[in-house]
Amino acid sequence: MFDFDQPPERRGTWSTRWERYPADVIPLWVADTDFRAPPPVLEAMRRRLAHGVFGYNVPPAALRDAVVERMRRLYGWRVEPDWVVFVSGVVPGLHLAARHLTRADQHALVPTPVYHHLRRALVLAKRELANVPLVLSQGRWVWDEEFLAAAVKPNSRLLFLCNPQNPGGTIFTRDELHRLAAFAQKHDLVICSDEIHADILLDEGKPHVPIASVSRDASRRSVTLISPNKAFGFPGAGCAFAIIEDPELRRAFCADHHATVHDPSVFGFEAALAAYRECGEWLEAQLAYLRANRDFVEREVGAMRGLKMAHVEATYLAWIDASGLGVPDPYQYFLERGVALSPGAQFGAPGFVRLNFGTQRALLEKALRRMKSNS
Ligand SMILES: Cc1ncc(COP(=O)(O)O)c(C=O)c1O
């Protein structure tokens, strides 16, 4: 019913992913997909475009209600409408959390490897931080309690979490999140949880659990950053929100709201509302397509000399250990063979590369042939 095999022409559309490299390079780096957004999203944008007036907007109450309803339905998490703070993207939310939820003399914990903006938010805010290494346990990248205990300090205030984990693809279990929340409670840490990949669940039967939903205490100490734009294909239109129960945390997070970080655009609001109300079926179809891409990538990478990867439970990002290749820079190695991946160093692990498989199968097959023929 939905055709994910049809490649759109993205060159010449200002695409970050497709503009950087020469035309003969297959770009599988930045995390967006090569799929058209779902029909109801396109239709909502078209309707708004036809109206033709693009003045300032307030966040739609209907979207606030859709967020509340979604959190209850998917996670059994009871969110009040006024806990929802809209921001133009998850990245600005990470930076607001680092700047406003810690004082200059406070310290933060951040997993590594991780999406670079979690660390960058702290670096730009000039906050002291500890990189807490995730470990590969039974094929999953998970937190290690000994590393956590060794990293925490008396002035630690903030714990960053990326769930599902980018890169690595882990869906953290309720039990794992309970333990992390208990650690945060013990050390009185605010949790800032980036859950942008929560709708891109590839392993059936493994649910996403927002850490704020595991206990009353976790909810009170959490800032949860969510956005439909990755899963429903409109990151260039952009709409994200933070869910913050505690009024003090919410006030601090919003201290200079609208001065530094703008609301989503009217197209972001329209797209988000349509995504949450009308695109369940499209999302399921996309997940089936991505699941098959994931299985293909795991099979191919598993058969290549010098490469290993853990099973990807969620996201459309394969985190590939290329240290066995014995080359100084695996990113450069694959680029010379015509495939642009994300360099692992960006996430804190130079021996790795990250491959975005959110694309047409035929292109993915071509990219893996290029990678394989030279390994
Ligand atoms: C974990 C994570 N957070 C945030 C973002 C970007 O968020 P946004 O485009 O809403 O700022 C990405 C994009 O790759 C991501 O992987």
C-alpha cells in the first residue's frame, strides 16, 4: 500500500545528507530517511499552504492533547497537558537542559558512545562532564553500574540518557531503566532523556519505556525529549517537545524560552498533529521495511571480514565496529570506496562507523556491495 522502494530525487533539495558528497558517493550518514512523509502529513501541510497566511502561532491545544493521549495509550504514562513544552527540535532541548538545569559548578554524566549533541550541549555550556562507557553485554549496548558509580561526583546534577540508544540501537528494558532511575534518585540527579527514536522499534515485543514512566520519583526528576519528526519523516519541518512534570524544572528549562529557542514552525505543528492522529498504519509499514533492511545489513556486515555489529533493536542506524579492518580511519576507508558513513569519532568511538539504513533497499544493496568488495 505504501511504496518505500521508490527513490525520491533528494539532490538539489538542500538535503544535508545528499549535498555534501560528490554524486558517485552513496551518502548513508545523517539520520534522516529517504522516504516521502506519510500522506496525511503531506495533506495537512498542503491545507496549511493553501491558507496562505503564515503569521505567529501558539502551540495547538489539539497537539498537546494528542501528546497526552499518546503517552497514556502507548506507555500508560499519565502526562498533564501543561507538562508539555514545545521546542523547535530535540537538539535545542538538549542544550536548554545542559544550560538551565545545571549551575556552572555542577557536573553531568553522559553515556559514550552517544549522539554527539548530548556531550556537545555540556561542552558549550562549559559544564564539567564524565563520559560513562556503555558496554556490550549479551549483544546489547547497556549501562554499566560500576562505570556509573565511578563517574558520579558529589556535585553531579544531570544524567543524560538516549533511549533508544543512538548509536547502538538498544531499547532499554523497564528493569534497566528502574535501576538507572534508582541511581538518579540515590544521587539526586535530574534525568534528561532523549527519546527521539522511541517510535522506530524494530524488534517486535520489545516495547519502548519512557524512563519518566517507571516511577513517581523518576517522573518528577525527568525532562523527556520527544519528537515525531524522525519516525514520520519530517525533520526538516521540525517539531519536538519536552515533557517535564516538576514545575521548578519546567520553569528553569523555559527560562529564556522564545528568546533563544523558537517554537516549531506552523508546518512542524501541522505535521506532528497529522502524524500522531492519522499515521499509525504508515508507521507500521515503514517499520516492516526498516526491519527487513536491518536484517539485510546485519547479515551482510556479519559476513564481512573485519566488521562486527550488535543487533539493532531500534533506530535505522547500524553501529559497526570496524577496528578489525586494521585501517587508521574506517570512515575514510569506506568513503574512498564510495560510501559515506558517519565517523565513529563523532560519537566517541573512532574504530566504529555508523550506517543509516533508512533508504531504499536497492541503494542499500549497492552500498553494501561496495563495502564488501573491498573488505
Ligand atoms: C538521539 C538524537 N537526538 C536528537 C536528534 C536530532 O533532533 P532534532 O532534529 O529534533 O533537533 C537526533 C538526530 O539524529 C538523534 O539521533
